[in-house]
Amino acid sequence: TQTFSDGSSASVLFGIPAVQTKGFEVDFKILASRELTLAANYAYTEAKVTEWPYGPCYSGRTGCTNTPPNPQNPTATYFNGAGFDMPNSPRHKGLISAQYSTGLGPFKASYNAQVRSQTGVKGNIDQSPVNERPGVTIVDAGVSLATTNNKYKLSLGVKNLFDQQYSTGGQGGVVGTLLAPTGATPSSNIAQTGWKPARDAFRFFTVRFDAAF
């Protein structure tokens, strides 16, 4: 945290002494029948700060202190960040998909669907609950029609079938205080929120045509 000449301060991240990521991932694919293929993957991830004696304090956090003082900024408060979750790192993340292919007259038809899901994440390294983002589950589906020699193929799809709107980033919290005339009591805090939509945060449709030469 840096303190400026006017008495205001700001937290700037230069580095964290130590972090650790551990977990496991499982993937499999099954040919259930000549027509049906199933696939799935699952990842469990623990991404944490393991050493950070002068971690930041978000507005309203309890337990912040400046004793002993931070040698880089003795007047700034801090919170021991050991154990902080790394931002944008879901603890659980997985996907299940199925594809069914069959003959349709002189063509080959294929139907596919997938469900992908992840748990909530911290939106900021300071662990502020204002910036937490909840988990989300997205369903995609599609159908394709191809000639038997795969020379031509037409595919139709829908992404985010149930229109689950979610974000990949954003910010929030108190950013200042509305000033009042000299001698008057300051009014309420200024709060802000931000929302950065993911690429597929809204339902959309796709059309694709492939030709082999």
C-alpha cells in the first residue's frame, strides 16, 4: 500500500512471496456403442497464497492491523494473506458431453450436447466478497449433416442454451465519499460495481459449412 502526499493511499500489487497450486484432473472418453460417444473431464484445483505477511485489506474487513508496521509503509494497515485463494481459480470444474451419429438416407447425421460447470471464484486477490463471482453451468447443443464421404458438412449449434449470463471479471466496493460543504457531515459512500461478460455469457447460434477438396 502506497500513501501519497495528500494523505490518500492505494494498494498496488508488486509481487507475492509464495503461492502454491495443487490438485488433479481426470479425463475419459467412452465409445458406448457404434453410434454413441461419451466424454467427461473433471479438475480439482487448490490455488492459494502460502506466504504474504502484508496482504491488502478491503474496505470493511475486520482483523486488519498496522502492528508491527509494514516497513514499506508504516501507516498502512494490512492482513496476513497466507491462505488467500488465488482469484479466477475455481475449486471444481468439469464437463460432460455426448455425441450420437447415425445414417440419414444418403447423409450422416450427428447430434451433440455438452454440459460444463464450475464453482464460484474470488474476483480479487484481496478476497473481497463484493468481487466474488458465483459458479455457473452452461449447456451447449448442436446437430450436423454430412455426406457419407465427408466432402460436405453443415453444422448448426446453440451455445449457452439456457442463457446463463455470467461474468469473467468485474469490480465493486466503496471508492470514495460524497463531499459536503465545509463543516457539514459527509454524506454516504460512493459504491461502484462492474461486470465483464464472458464471450458466451448470452445465448447465441452458430452455422458452419465445411467443404473438403
